[in-house]
Amino acid sequence: MKNVLITGAGSGFGHEVAMRLAEKGFEVIAAVEIYAQVQTLKREAATRGVSLHVEKLDVTNDGDRRKALAWNVEILVNNAGVLEGGSVVDVPAANMRREFEVNVIGPLLLTQGIAKQMVKRGEGRIVWISSREGLNVNPFTGIYSASKHAVEAIAETMALELQEFGIEVATVNPGPFLTGFNDRGFETWKSWEDNASERLFDYSKLAFPRAQFDPEPVYATMTAVAAGEIDTYRNLEPKSMLEETKSNMEAPWNRKTKDGLGSRPPSLQKSYEMQPETLASS
């Protein structure tokens, strides 16, 4: 399998992984959300010395999704996504819907058509770029986390349903990495169409609540999973957060409804203390 479609290739993880897959000799269709990104990515690929087939593909656009069915996609990397920062009791309805359209519904509709083509060929690989937030939760990323929990359910079910047809399915679960994605997500409140006086929190005082890692491990893992060099189903980065992630998944079984009532959780307080774009020490 050589033909790879990677969505959200205009920036962040998708941008770098598209380049690296091309360097490995894959035929890469690098999909970007808007036409303005097409020529920019082509120029960047030329500077890098790699060949990319750059296409405009907004996963929420039905016409764009249908266009992708002509591309003979053998490996699909569902990477496009957005982060809407804010309390689950504050985020406006339109922003919630946008989160799920971009992160869940659009990618799934794209995958439905491509997966059926893979079934006819008897092989294929589908990689869902989920998140550590698909396994855990944090204050002010709940709507994003909900969308990634949905991705986890879809990917795991898809792996079962496509197994007999020879289709591989995997997830990559990045934690907090410094690509600008997380910090941009904590700025979206500035364009909310709501009554600001009714918000529970003052978002001008808040930042993404974790120090963020250098993204190199995600670039390497995403590239290797897409290329078939790593065949584990779930792939979390950084690996240093694996035990914390598993512990957090177990914690709700022991939580009581009155635990901590009347006090602010330390995880929420971190949003008041953290500065944007804080690099983790390791």
C-alpha cells in the first residue's frame, strides 16, 4: 500500500507527517482545509525536496468528501481536527456542533466511502488521530474531549467490523504537544456569539492547563503507524504519560459524588497559573 491520504495537512502534526511519509516514498495526498493553504504547502514541500499531491479537502464538505473517492486511497490518516476551549456549561451550541462536525462526523463520513473501497480491494489501513483526551478529561477541554471519546468508540468498533475484510485500524493518541493547536483552542472564546455576562468563567484569565512537549515523538509515531512500521492498535505519546493516563481512566470507579465539593480542583487551577506555550522540561 503506497497511496496515503492525510487530512489536516496544512499545519501541525499532519503537515510534518505528510512530509515524512513522502520522504519514505509514499504517494501522499496532503489535504488542507482551504484553498489558500494549497500553494503554501506545495512551496514548503518543494523547499523540503519532496513531492506532495496537495488537495483542498474540508472534511465537513460533502463535495470535498466525494472528490476524495477518486484518489485510490490505500492508507487514510484522519488527522483534521479543532479544539474548542471552554467550560462545558459555557461553550455555545454552534461551537459544540462545529467541534463534532470537524472531529467526528466529517471524518467518519469520509472514512465510510474510502473504507468500502478498501474492502473491495481486500486491504487498507485507517489511522485515527485521536488524543489522550479521548481517554482522559481535563477542565476546559471537555467538548474536545467528548469528540475524541467519540473517535475512540468509532475506531475501536471499526477495527472489529472491518477485521474480516483485511482492513487495519489504529489510533494515535497525542498528549499535550507544542504545535500551537492547544493554545489556539484557548482563544476561540473571543469569537463566541453568546452573552459574555452569563459565562461561568473569565477566559481572559485562563490558558491551556499543561506544559507542552516537543512534538517530535508524535511525528515519528504517526509516520510509523501510517507506514505500517508500528502495528499496535493504540499509540499514546509521550510514553512518559502512559501510567498517568491509565490511572486517570481507573479513577472514576472510586470517586464519590461529594468529593471536593465547594473547592476548586488542582487541575482547574492550573489554567489560572499556566502561561501559553509553556514547554515541558522533558
